[in-house]
Amino acid sequence: MKKLTILSLVAALTSTVTFTSCNSDDNNNALTGQTISNMTSVVESLDNPGSVSFCDLSFALVYDYDNNTSDVQILGMKLADGSQLPLMTFKGLSWRTKDYWKLTEAYSVMPTVEGFGNIPMFETFDIAIKDLYSSQGGYTPGFFYDFEINGSTRVYGPVYKGSTITTAPGGATFTNDDIKYVVTLHSSTSTADIQLFGASFIDGMPKLNLAFDAVPYTMNGDRYVFSVASLTPSFGGTPFPRFPITDLKGTLDFATGFDLEFTCGYNGEPYKVVADTDRG
């Protein structure tokens, strides 16, 4: 087999949402490569907390199992000031495994960028990927990433998007297809932070960026199962008791997406919220 390089994967970066994996052991090097394309991502200003936008990132990754190094290319990165970064290449990053996840963690690294003078500094660089396959044999990896860039921007994801339907006490329904969800897992505490961007559950409710912090989860195979009897959401890092949350349940399955349901209290009345979303 031809030796696998990151350049053999980069053509897939501009495709529609795809997950691919391939392998090579030529020249006595054990290598694997993945492309993960068009992941909607949060772009957050570190200078102006609460100011967020979104971009679509595509990744090409090659893992060298002999030397525990990885080469990563990223396309589509945007900074908080709106500037767009070109294709970036990171070479020879160290990686390790933990609980079957491949973790690439680096600090103060700069990519190679052709024809671009203002090379960004990545103060933190974190990518986690877990090779998983659906029952039909499709490649459906677990995938998370988080970057802090130039001291001013945090980019992370992936974002889950889909349909959120609220049922009022009287039976009327309100559908919102614009809410975006991000799940951050904390394996050390078996909890997750669930962020909602543009949350609006009833007609006339302003769009809010809410966070459901420290939601407990258990594992069912490779599926994360969330459940908590009640919580107070936060808004801008501050508890926001105006919309108390009860009976929260959800699942994160990398093959089928992120599903969430809960009851949101508003003016003393319970509103049932159900979200069915997919990655990217």
C-alpha cells in the first residue's frame, strides 16, 4: 500500500459532511488517517465573553503509531474579529490514548500556512477522536476539539443542529430549528456541560445562550445517557432561575446524534421541550 500522508486526505476537506478512515503499514510505519469535514463550530471572543459566531471546520488527520505523533490540517477556521484563516498544517504533534480516545494536546504551537504572513498562535490545541463504526459498518467517530488562538478567540465543537419542539401546557407546539447545541464531556466526574445557542422555547421568548452545567451521565456501550431531576441554567456564567429546568434526559450517540428532552418552567407553567439533532 502507498504510504499514507496527510496530503492524500486533504482533497476530502471540501466535501459535504463526511467521516473517513484508512490505514497503512508501509515502510514499517503504522499509520491511520481520517478526514472529518464540515463540522459547525463555535467561535467565541475571549475579549468579549458571550459574543459568539460560527464557522465550518474540516480536518485531515494522520496518526503515526510508532512515534506517537500526528499531522493535522484544518480548513475553515475563523477568528472572533471575523478574519478567515487559510488551510493550516500542524506537523509532529504528540498524542496519547485514554479510554480508547486518541488525544492530541499541544500548547503554544503555530501552523505552517502558505502565502499568509500573520501566522496564528494556538495557545491551546486539543483534539479527541475515538474510532467507532455503526452497525452498518460506516465510520462514525467520536470527535471533539477545542482551540484558543492569539489570546482572543476560542473555537470548539462540534455543534449539533436539528429540530427543537416545545409543547405548551395547553397542547400548542412551537418549533425552533435554529438552536445549536454543544456537549462537553468531563470523564473524571461523569458529567457534561450542555450549551444551547439561540435558545427560544416559546413564541416571543428572546434568543438566549444558555448552559446546563454538570449534568450527570452514565454509559450504555458507546452511548452517553444524561439524566438529572432539576437544574438552574446559567446565562453568561450567572445562574438564571427565570427558566428552571426539570426532568432532563438525553443521549449522545456518535452514530445517530444528540437527543435531549426536559421541562422548562415559565411563569409557573411547565413547557415540554424535545430536541432531535445531528452533528455538524
